[in-house]
Amino acid sequence: MKKTLQLTPMAAALSGLISLFSLGASATPAPSQEDLRLYDIAEAPQASRLHNDVAKLVSFGTRHTLSETESDTRGIGAARRWIKSEFERISADCGGCLEVVMVGETVSGKRIPEPTEVVNVFAIQRGKTDPNRVVMMSGDIDSRVTDPMNATSDSPGANDNASGVAGALEAARVLSKYQFNGTIVYAALSGEEQGLYGGDVLINYANKHDWQIQAVLNNDMIGNIAGINGVINNSTVRVFSEGVRIAETKEEAKERYFSGGENDSASRNLARNIKALVDQYMTNLDVMLVYRLDRFGRGGHHLPFNKAGLPAVRVMETNEHYDRQHQDLRTENGTEYGDVIEGVDFDFNAKLTGLNAISLASMAWAPAPPTKVSIKGQVSANTTLSWASADDDTIAGYRVYWRLTTEPEWTHSRYVGDVNEFLLKNMVIDNYLYGVAAVGKNGNSSPVVFPGAAGAYFD
């Protein structure tokens, strides 16, 4: 049987302010919206360990996808074996809490002219109560110079993207000290510079093992603070996210066209969730939500996940330095080119690793996002949200959200208790955007889910 609550707004409904009289069961106190463990996790990543990891990855000379695989000291083969051994060392320190996997597929394509094995390395920290639900942090192993087919020249790839792989390793060190409800995956992907091949390899593995991927945080360049425009800033980070799901069907597109959702894909609400967590648990870091898939005309390793219909975002520095990206090592007219370790700020690298760590931890501790979220209220004074009941003892209840259609982030919310339908009286459906999140007993909430296929995390 559905449990329904009603919400009666005051005359100032446009402001989102609501009256709390006659709420009955909805007056049940909401759980705390803080999890004090996340303050510690935010501060736990260490710049010195990140420096050591980036230095080690740089020491392999090149990590080009087509580079040496047999050497123990040079090439992508040596790099991925070292990453595997480091994940195994982290697992040993936590009593074997990580399952370390190397999985590859032989591929060929525009930048891989001959069949080549693309190998990912990742560590799985199994959830205790919801192990098939997965949140993931990824970075890219491979590097390149000016010519994307040059597999022999030195290509340090310190920031792009040893900083992301080091972040995944450091997040594993930090979070392996805790146990979670959902599963966390720390991934080092290959083949990014040659065509985003590693993402597809990991998606195939996830499908084979029945993973229910809730979120992918693709970290690509999280160590540079000095922009080519002269700006130096260590306190901002960009999070890119798709607005309209690239994987939506024609039928879903038609529904979205008439009911909204252009700015409310699961990926976009994942990005908003990351920002809310950083605003709560971190200092001296401002999240810039960038409402596009990626930088203008460019791409990253979250795209294969988006194409597969999965929520995924790109986390990266705000100020890029193009002389340090995809460049042969050289000096011309007094300008130094190349992605060397001197261009990485490791305090900043630690800060962005902290962003990832609290996001992964909160989502893995929180209940799964609600499913089958729907909304009705056309040609009516009232709006009704409903969602599927969940068999999850960790759920305390649900929180509904709303904002004006012109607002970029959720501005208002109300805890409604353990119900699966909620009536907002005298709130016209046309004037707001709505969503719902599951609230855990431990103070963590799922990302907000926008109604319909446009905003769904899971089928």
C-alpha cells in the first residue's frame, strides 16, 4: 500500500517557502544531514604520497598505449603491473579488503592500427549490504606527446594523467580503512588517448558481472593550478556533466521535450551532489559546475559510460596549461613544453582527491537513488511525486526537492519521511522542477533523481 503525505504551501509559494501545519506523519524529525566521518576523509589524502605515485608513473618514460609491454622499467606494461602491485599492497594493509583485477581486450581502430591489448587495472572494495551497486573513481594510465602515434619518445604524462591514477590509488588508501554499504571501484583505465577504449573494456566487465553502476567520477588532469592565461588558482575545480542523456531513445526524447529534463540527467544531478558535498565537508574549494559534456569540442573517458546510459562526470582542474598537454619535451624561444612533474601541484592534487573520496564514501554509505520516480499534476493546482518502495533497512525516509526552472541547482527541499508518494498542494507543476532523494539513517543521502527516464539512475 502506498503511503502518501501532503504539503501545503504558504501564499509565497513562488519562493518555495512552505507551511508545516497539518502535516501529520510528515512532522517526523529528519535524520542528521551530516556524517562527521566525511570531514576526516576530506583531509586524509596526502600530497607526499601522491607525489611519490606520480613520480613512479613518470619514471616509466612513456605510457603510450602502443608502447613497450615486456620491460620492467619502461612502457605501459611496466606501469600497469606497478599499479596492480600498489593496489595489492593497499589491500594487504586492510586485510585483503580489495579485489585487484587486470582485464583487457584486443582492439584496433583509427589510432590503434594493429590489434593491441588494452588493459585496465582496478581494485574492488565490496559493499557489505548492497554489493552490486557500484560507485567508481577513474584515472587514465596512458600518456602521449604531440604525435598521437608516437609510442617511443619520452611522454611523462605527469598531470595528464598520472595525477588521476595517483588520485585513485590515494583514494583507495584512504577509504579502505572503512566499510561501506555499496561497492567502490578504483580504476586505472588504458587507451584513453587513442580513442577511449578502456571505458568500453570496463563496461563490458561490469555487464558481465552484473554491476549496477550508480556513478563514475572520471578524473582527468587534477594537478595543475597555473593556466596558460596566466591565472594561478588552487581553490576551484570543474565538474563537467551531460544535460540530455546521449543514450536516450526517441520515445524518451519526445517525453522529455514536453515535460522537461534537459538539465536534469542523472549525470547532472550527480555533479550537483558532488558540489553539495564539497560545500558541506571541504574548505577553500569551490566547485564550478560546467553544464556541458566536456570542454568545447573535446572528450574524456566518462563518455563511454554516458553512451552506455550510465551516470558519469569529468572532474578536472579549472585552469589548463596547453603547453603542458600532448607536447614533445622541448624548449622553444624560452618556452618549455611538456607534461613534466614540475607542473603538478600536489597539495591541489590531494584536495581534488579529497573531493572524490567524500563523494565515493557518501554515495556508498547512502541508500541507492530512488527508482521509478514519476510526477503528475498537469491541469491541476497540485503536484504529486511518487517512487518505488525500496527493501533497504538503511533508509530512514525520503527528501523531495524543487527549484524554479531557471535555477541551476536545487534550492529547496523537505524531508517527507518513509513514504513513496508525496502531494505538494497548490504547487503548480508547470512552474518548478522536482526531484527526490533517499535519506540514510547515517546522515548520507543519494543524489537527487529527476522524474522519468530523463533523470533515472537505474532502470
